[in-house]
Amino acid sequence: MKQRMNLADIDPAAYKAMRGLEEYMAQSELNILLKELIKIRTSQINGCAYCIEMHALKARENGETEKRIYAISAWRESPLFSEEERAVLQLTDELTKLGEEGVKDETYDKVLTIFGEKKLAEIIMQIITINGWNRFAISTRMMHNK
């Protein structure tokens, strides 16, 4: 596989728009490890090797353990995640795999109860943002390090 194009060079305005979302997320109140958890899980679902590698590295740099990073793909069966993280991972799965059911009321309500409206909005935007980056990377075949 080889990279198809460098979208940032071909269409700098599109890249700038994506960076704008990333800059918004950098200002959010969400914990950095929760952000990286969302990014890794979304990238796993979408099959984005570039983003999985990038965000696993960032998670490690910010104190995440190898054991938890490995367990993200099987979070439902793992005892390593808190109730709050499980709620966010469920929302991440449902919003990324949107499908016919969309986001279930019970999932939405649980995250809302745990985090409140402002943080729920930030969680939703984090999921949307990484889904955008995954599509950016997958469609252009961005390559991660060997």
C-alpha cells in the first residue's frame, strides 16, 4: 500500500478546517486519557492504522498503561475500565457504527448523567472529530511508521 495523496498539500483549506476541530478539542475539559481512549477505540472500529499508532503513542506518553491500551478492543470483557469509561466507550461504539439504531437513549442518558451536558457535548465532538480524521487518513492511505 502507498499513500494516495497528501490532502493537506492538495487542499490546505480542508486541512485547516479539520485542524480547527482539533484545536476546539484541545480546549475541552475532557481528560487527555479519556480523549485518547475515544480516539483509539474509534480508530480500531474504523480500521485506521495510522491513527491507532498515533493515539496509542500519545496515550502512553500521558501515562496510559500498555495493558489498558491492548484491552480497548475488548473493553466489554475487560475489568480495566471504569463505569465512566465504559459509558463513553459504548457511546463511541454507537456513534462510530451509527447504523439504523443510531445512539440508544440509554447510552446517551447514562453519559449525560455521569458527565453532564457540557462534557457530553465535548465527548460527542471528540468522537465526531476522530471519525473525520480516520476518514481523512483512510481515504488518502496515510501510512504509520514501520
